[in-house]
Amino acid sequence: LLTAVELVSVNFLVLPSRSGLARTQRKPCRLPRVWMRALGAKLATERSEAFIRCIEEHVPSNEDTFDEGPPPTGFRNLTECLRPYHPNPEWMIFPEPGFERDQKICSTYTLATGLFKEINACLRDDNEDGMRRHAAMIHEIREVLRFEVATIATPKGRRCRPFTGRVERGLNVDKAHVEELANLYQVGTEFTWPSFTSCQLEEAGLWPFDGNLNFQIECNIDPKSLGLEEVYAPVKIGRFLGGSGEVLFPPHTRFRVTGEREVQSVKE
């Protein structure tokens, strides 16, 4: 799906925490290789060969065939993929496909075990070893975001629908790179983010996805207007985990920059 995105600001923010007390920014993270390659060049616009080979064309099975090589071959099954993060055998029990399985996948992915960080790091860095280790779980998360267009909002469809509305997302970029990276997002530019992208509902505020390079994303595309049989689309995680203001976008969602706001300082 093509989604409009407005570059909101490229400033360092000081935002209130949930308790209302001021807090400072997180420590800037290392820029993934995909962004380091973009600096001085251009943003990603297409899926990589490794992504197509390891994620889109891979059909998960119960057999664990992974060999780290080099080069890496085969794939971890879902149990072995999750074992480093969820060693308790109860976490290896999954319902049949349906709403309950989607709930289990969402809770497994969002827990602070390091799983979502490793999954998104390998997607952003186009790391084939990491994708082969995590392909089974990546497949499950993508299934949460996959819709058969003809059944959306029908009795035969899933118990959720693609998200529409406005969300916000921040990138926490090292000060030495933030202006150069921001300059890549020119109005009219189309690009993709290779990993799953977690955003917050506009009314929920940026936390915990705030940064010094912030985006406001408008989702207003009707999948039924695209002429496709199925789509991968953003989903509100609160549909499965009550109280969450998070909206999750699939890897390689295509965005278009529609506007830019002046740098502004925010202190509360």
C-alpha cells in the first residue's frame, strides 16, 4: 500500500513521560546499514533479493534446516526461532490460524525479549543469516497483516481490518547524521522502510517511538480500490492487545512524502 507521510521535524525533543515528568531523549542508535547506504545516495524503493528469497518465497515447515555456514542455508522452524527469546515450552504452543493465533503472535512479538529488535535489525540490514533464523516468525507477523481484499469487513473475513487514520513515528538518529538523513525525504519522494514499523496513534503521542527525526503518516487508501486479491496492510495492535495505541506496518510498505514542517523545539 502507498501511504502518505509528512516529515514533521528534525529537532531534538524533550517530551513528558507518562507520569508527566520531563525526560530526555534515548541515546541515539547506530544507523542501520540500509540508512548508511542511503546517506549521500537515495532511500530504499524496492525489496532486496535476500528479502524475496528468504521471506516472500519461503514456505515455513516444522523441520529445522538452518545451517549457519558460511554461507547460511536452510531455515529455523518457529520453535527454534523463538527458543532464544522464549525458552518456556508454553510459548511454543500456538493456536490454529485465526484470531487467537494473531493474539499470541502479537504478544510474542511485542514483549521486551529482544525478538522484535533482532527481527527488524536483520530486515533493515538485509542480513540473510538473520532472516533465515527469523523467517518463521516474520512469516507469522506478516500473516497478521495480510488481508484477502474481497473478504475485508465481511462475515467471511478476519476479525480486524486494515488501519486507516493518522499515526506518528520518530527515528532517533545520531546528531551527526540527522540533517543529512532528513534531506533525503524531499516532498514527492517515494520510499520503503525494509522492516516492520511500529507507530503510535496521533492522539497517543510519539512515545515510545519518539526521536529527533519525526514523521506523521496518513493511512487513507482503500485496499479494494487497488485491484489486488490480497494486500499486506497496517493493523492496530490494540485489536489483539487491549489498550495498545501501536499500529504495525508491514516490511517494505511504500510511502510518499507529502509535506515538511519547519524544525521546532518542544519542551514541556
